Amino acid sequence: MSAPWQSLRARMPVAVSAVLVLIPLLVAIFGPFVPLKMKPGLPYESGTRLGTDGLGRDVLQLLLVGGRTALGMAVGAVVLAYLIGGTIGLVAASTRHRWVDEGLIRPLDVLLPLPSLLVISVVAVGWRASPLAITLAVALVNVPTVARLVRAAALDAASGPVVEALRMQRESWVAIQLGYVGRSVLGPVAADLGTRITLAVFLVASVNFLGLGLSPTAPDWAVSVSRNREGVLLQPWAVVAPALMLVAFTLGFNLLADRLVHRSRRTATELVDR
């Protein structure tokens, strides 16, 4: 087998994963700007394009505008969880005072046993149809695990001789944490990121699917699946199209993260062997 063919086979899984992620991501970002208009029709009508949903609205138009909440809330929640939890983990790992470490990590242990979906559902019911409330709730349930992950990954580097040398050189705390300690956690964070975003998409979609999140008339992909599931035999695209978008993004992102982590580990092993 020729080298170009082997290289093509090695790149195929990454290319497929990237396509699975990019299609729903591009739809979520640029879909609302597509000038696509259609007058309301009959419920579950199989006409042009993808037909209509249970309220007589164009499924393709809903598909283009529904990804902004479906993916935006999940990705925003993960970014917020890493900003809060990552900062807590870095501070806890680099502190020289045990009471600071305990004071930062132990309160988060109270949130760990709580069922994530239950917490998010309670918040969603209290602040009905609020994307911001759902995003904050998803971030909140992810902060404890993110903080513990970052703390465990940064502990060895934060207590090592390199950090001591940097402190003797009067480097600032921010420069040490972001310039050296932060880089030591990139591997574990990359490995966790795929699972974390996939879980966030699942949680956001579950709350919306159960009718506890956004308004039942919202164009969100999960809401569309929930609202039109009873008419799936009459107009399957009203359910299949948004469901495919959610599955493609979660599956592709997870596969892509696993592939990149595997490649980084293989590169690290080759460097060590040299």
C-alpha cells in the first residue's frame, strides 16, 4: 500500500469527524442570516423542501434558526464552567496554604452528588424560557468536576521545581499559572472537552425536550423534536432533521476530541522514546 494512500486513510476519521461537527455548527452560526421565508401552511404538510411542522411552520427555516440556542447554550455553559472551575482548580493547586485548598474544593463537593438534570430542571422551571438561566445551570453542575480535574492535573506542575525557580525570578502569579502550569493541564482538558460538550448538549436538549426549558414554540432543535414527535409518521423531517443535527454535532465532536487526544499522546510517546 502506497504512502499517500496510508496518509489518506489516517486522515479520513478526522475529516469525517470535522464534517460532522462543522455542518451543524455552521448552520447554527450562519443559519439565522439566510434569507429564507415561507408562509405558514398546514400542519405536517409534505410540500417543498422539508415540509412543515405541527404548527404549519417551515421545517427548513426552523432548522436554520434553531441551532443558535441548541448549541450556543451548551458551548457557552462549558466555556463558563472552565473559566470558573479552571480558575478555582489552578488556585487550589498552586496555593501554599492547605486551608485555601480545602476552602475552595470542599464546598464544591456538595454539588457533586446532586443529579445534574434535576438541578437544571429546577432552575429552568424557576426561570421559565430563559436561555441564560439554563446556560448558568449547566455551567454550575459542571464547575465541581472541572475544578477537580484542573486541580489534579496541575498539582504536580504547581509544586515542582520549575515553579519555584519562576517564583525566585519574581515572575507574576498570572504568568506562572498561564505560562507554565496552565500548559500542563492542556492534555487532560482536551481529553475532557469532548465529553464535557457532549454532556452539555445532552443536558440542554433533555431539558428542552421535556418541556422544562424554552418555550414550546421556540425553534430550538430539541424543542422541535419534542413538539413534533407525535407526527413523526406524518412528517418525519420535522423530527429527523433537528435530531440529525444534534447527533452529528455530539458524535463528531466526541470522535474528533478522541482522535486529537490519541494523536497528542502518540506524539508525546515518540518524543519520550527519542
